[in-house]
Amino acid sequence: MASLLNRADLAALETISLPPRPVPAGVEFVRENEAADRVHIIRDGWAIRYKTTRDGNRQIVGLALPGELANVDSMLFERVDFGVRPVTAATIVSVARLKLAALAAERPGVARAITWIALVENATLCGWAMRIGRQSAARRLAHLLCEIAARVGVDGDGGSFEMPLTQTHLADAVGLTPMHVNRVLQAMRADGLIATAGRKVTVPDIARLRAEADFEAGYLHRPGDRATYPTLEVAAGD
Amino acid sequence: MASLLNRADLAALETISLPPRPVPAGVEFVRENEAADRVHIIRDGWAIRYKTTRDGNRQIVGLALPGELANVDSMLFERVDFGVRPVTAATIVSVARLKLAALAAERPGVARAITWIALVENATLCGWAMRIGRQSAARRLAHLLCEIAARVGVDGDGGSFEMPLTQTHLADAVGLTPMHVNRVLQAMRADGLIATAGRKVTVPDIARLRAEADFEAGYLHRPGDRATYPTLEVAAGD
DNA sequence: CGGTTCGTTGAGGCCCATCAATCTATGTGG
DNA sequence: CCACATAGATTGATGGGCCTCAACGAACCG
């Protein structure tokens, strides 16, 4: 969010933001199928967006990492149809949805940033749908790990990162059972595609993992790919 | 699109729109993984958004029906990572992406409509991901039919509608093979959940189909659910 | 140090994919 | 108006990827 706004827009956003608030791990701070009157920014920790089926299964439909919005949808929709909860203890900053909508109406830069965020989520979800529908368990998992690595900024061989998701979370993200995720991860470790130690994941050869996953980072539109950011208008202030 | 804009915004949009253009069935007018410098509105006909895997499989990630945008993403992203093609012969109206972005920067109502559209696509994609990842073939198909019925405005028992998608399209939308789709549709017809005649689908008992599909229309945020549309600002002009 | 969450292992089975035809519509040109 | 081409729908046999059920091991934590 912040990196998409110039200084003035950011200051205006801070004016309407509530003070940071801690949320314990696992507490559903956006309730599935209930009204949500605030949009939340994850300041610290990881959160999952998920939907639950009537028969009790869960599908994770997105991750929110530090600096990202948990529920943009709430800006325009009174009711979101997914839940959000932190995986780890988290800190969030909240904004009343109508205030955010009003700010977006006043400030084109804010409106643009919101649209940008929504469209990146869109592209990400398209990819998830394609992989869940059309690719093997191994490829889905490899891709999820590539996506996470890219989002936490790991981009070279031997890079490692903290990965607070359990195998059950991974399963819910890629549409598998935890048992199968476990077996596939074992195979990936045996192949040397990844190494794990506790909650830390290491990628010895990122090109190989990406080849296995058929991963290309473009859809994430990360800062640094500013080639794709139209120069028409405001750029980041700093 | 039109129904989300007031008269003035709509007029402004028309100012920058190119004249309507026919596109034959099956012609990919937005190329997967290539630059797209225009946003297209489907005036007539149905189009599919899809992604292709390296090994040649296809996953449909969205439908664009008359009045809808084919590729909102192109407003902000130079390159989209999905392709779009009409299923039937279609007519489209195009707008240069930078002109649309500029219009959105000038007119909050346009920006809001674009965001609205992006967020509805988001909610729809979340649902698709959940069903592909977590639900049975029968439920996925039933839900897709419910969604289509809702989007074409069929809402009562015995309603019927033209459905130009082939069984292969349906398979690509729900992540199955055409053969399996065929078998599941046969079962649904035998159960009396649907009836088909050529390209026409009839739903004898929509409540039963929706129960089978676990369908709730809320996520589509259709006009008529205006309860969810914040009154903060512009409403439709007519 | 007992409870709880997470990871791991194994056996068995089902849902849906794969491969391979055949059948049916629709349309086209001679 | 019919022979033919082509796309789409249908059917059957077989197999595999992943699920289900059911434990057990390991790590964490108060």
C-alpha cells in the first residue's frame, strides 16, 4: 500500500487510520459472510484469506503479508464472503471503509492504488485457479513456494525465509490434503528442490524450483517491475 | 459498466470509446502474455478469459457477458497474463488503456466503477478457486450453471437461457475433462436438475439446483442488491 | 511432564483422467 | 439435395493421483 502512494496521499491515509492493534494468531478478525466496516492493513505478521464450504472444508484464497491489505473488497462491499485471520501473532491498522471510499473519491492517487491492489489480487487468483484446476500437486506446491519467496523478496540461489504456514495451510492453499502435501514436500526435499529447518525454507537453486513450478514473477507486479506502472500520473514520493 | 455510471460519466466514457467492432467466434482479441493497449467492453456475445499451461491445458478464469469488461486489468497493466476470445461472434467497444486511466483519475465515479468491477471479479474468482479446489465435479458444474443463470437474469423456476458454451468450455471452466463433464451433465439431466435442448438450458426447479450447488448470489453484487452499494456517492443516472 | 499441535507413515479405495472409438448435429459445396 | 467435412456429444475400459481412515512420532509449551 504505502509504496504505491506518494507522500501526500500517504499522509491523508494516515489521518483516517486507527491506531495499530495486535491480533493473536488464529483470531478471525474479518468474519466470513458477515458485514465488515473496516479495511485492514497488515503491519506485521502473515494472514490468510479463506472460504469455508458447507461441509467444513477450507480453501485459502490469498495471503496477506506485511504491508498488504487484508480485505480491499470491504471498501465497496458491506459484506465480504471470505474470512481473514493471522497465521502468526499480527499487528493491523484499520480504516473505516466509508472513510477510505471517500478518500479514494477525493484523491485519484488513492483510488489508483486501490485499483492496482485489486487487480494484482485478481491476477494472482487467476493463477491459483489455473494451477488448482489444471496442474499436478507437485507443481502447485512448487509454485506456491516460488510465489511466497518472490513476495518476501528472496530472489537468489541459497536464499531462505521464514515460512509460518503449516502443511495444513499449504494444503488448504493448493487444494490438497495435508497428508498428500507432506508426501510431496518429502519428494521435493529428496530432489533437493527445497530444504527445510523448522519454519525456515531454503531454496538451493531458485531457477530449478521455478522451472519445476513453471513460475514467472510478472503477474505479481512487484515494485522493481515499474516498467509496467503507467507513468501517466503520480509515482511513489520516496 | 453502463449501469454503474451516472449519465455524465457515461457520456465522458463514450467520448473516448472507439466505434464498435465485430470479432468472429474464437479469435483471441486479447493475447495471453502479450501487451494490450486497450480495454474492451463486450457489447454483444460471450467471451472467455483463460490461461494456458505450458503443457497445453486450458483453464477458463472468467466469463465476459454483454455489457461487461473483458480485461479491466489492462487499464493499469501493460501486459495481461490471460487471453480473451469470444465464444460466439461478438461485438466489442474498445478504449485506449491510458485514456481510461486518465478518465478514472479525473472522474471519481469512473474510478469507483472500475474498482467495483475489479472487486466483483475478485469475489467471483475466490469462489471459483474454492470450488475447483474443494468441491465435487457435480457441485462445480451445478454452481457454474447457477452463476450463469444469475448473470443472464434467470431467477425463477422453469426459466431457460441460451448457453453458447460447449461441454469443453464447461470443462475448462471447472477444471475437469470434457468426458467427465458429459457424464455429470447426464446425471444432472436424469435427476431433473436441468434440461437441455441444443444450446438452450432450462432449470425446472432453481431452488433445487442452487441447493445442489450450494449457491448464493450475493458475491455477484448484481444491480438489485443495491443494499450493498454505498450511498456515499453517485448512483446510476437512470 | 502431560497436553496439544504438527508432521509422518501405511493400506486401501474412489473420483476423475486417459485413451480410443463411435455417434450426432450442423453446415458446405458440387 | 446429397456427399462430405468438421465440431461437438457420447460411450466404454482401464488406470492413476490423490483422498480417506487410522495410527504413531515429534516438537512445542505452560
